[in-house]
Amino acid sequence: MIQPELVIFDCDGVLVDSEIIASRVEAELLTAAGFEISAEEISETYAGLTFKDIMLRIEEKSKIPFQASLIDQAEVLVDRRLAGEVRAIDGAHEAVNGITSKRCICSNSRSERLDAMLTRTRLKPFFEGRIFSALETPTGKPKPAPDVFLHAAQQMDADPAQTFVIEDSVHGIAGARAAGMRVIGFTGASHTYPGHADALTDAGAETVIRRWAELKSTIAALAVWSEDA
């Protein structure tokens, strides 16, 4: 493949620097509810999951029952913080604009939150009509299920095997790989941690980039490698 048929971007922690903001809110709520955890721990262990899934995994591990109302509280508080604080990750506009293949977004965030973040960061025009929330696919299954990736490929008329995905989380990479897609890891957001790149590679990313300036050449190199393989 000289160029991929489709390039899929995750949103949180890839295009916009939102993961650390959400992690801080979620850590505060979980700690107040009886499970002490830091924003850094959430970013390292649970990035890419919905807050509902984070709660369920922590409940299973800690045996601490959480109130379902925490989910609604988190949604309201995170939206409020994002509205005033979220920004595009440096170089994202140029990187997206440099993609000549079809492009779209696949995210676990709600459509309303995606719209607000992408509008605030001026990234929305690059993806108008091509923004897919896992929660609003036919199955409604979030990553690490592959459903949102497969849904996007179908809607974009692209072969999953000819699709590249840019992801910052182990769970997102697991979903993309399960969809039969090639994955580039990204560690350029504020929630990155020591060992982040290794974790993404172990999860199935073919390579990992730290700066958006590396994207175009990385896709070109991997496409050539695929042709020669």
C-alpha cells in the first residue's frame, strides 16, 4: 500500500490534550468515594476507557461499591473543565491537514463532548461529518471493542487492512488491532508517563511517535514496509 485508504485518529490524548483533565476530575471523584487514586494512575492504567468502565474495573478489584450517580457527576464536571481548558496538541492541525488519504475520528467520548472540544480547538472543519462516537454505533460498545473502528471503515468505504489508526492508549490499540487495522502509537499529550511508548508497542502499535511532525514520514515508511513485506 503506497498510501492507506483511511487514517483514523483517536481524539482524547491524540488530537486534544483532554485526557489529563478528565483524569484529574475522575481521580478526585473516586478518591472522595473511598478509593484513593491519582490522576497519573488513571492515565497510566485506564486511559482510553469510559469512566463507567473505569468504575466497574476498580469496583471489581477493590470490592468498593460506587454510586451510579458518579458517572453523571463526572460527565458534568469534565465537560465544565474541558470547556475552559482543553487545547489542541501542538502540531495537530498541520498533521491532520497533511493527510491526503481519507480521515476520520473514532472516540469513546460522547458526540456532544467531541463537538465541543473540536470546535474549541478549531479541529472540527477537518473532520466534519466523519466523527464517530463508539457510544453511538449500532452496538454501542466502546473501545477496547473493535466496533467503532469497523463501523467507521464501513461508513468511509475503506478496507480495515488498509487503514492506519493513531492511538495513545493500550485499550484503543487493542480495539484497532482487533479490527484488523495497523496502529501508530502517540505519546505527545500531557498524560504521557514513563514506559508509555513501551506499553503501546507491547499492545500492538507498530511504532510510536512523540511529535505530530513525525506522522507523515512514519505513515510513508510503514506503507513502504508493508509493500516490501
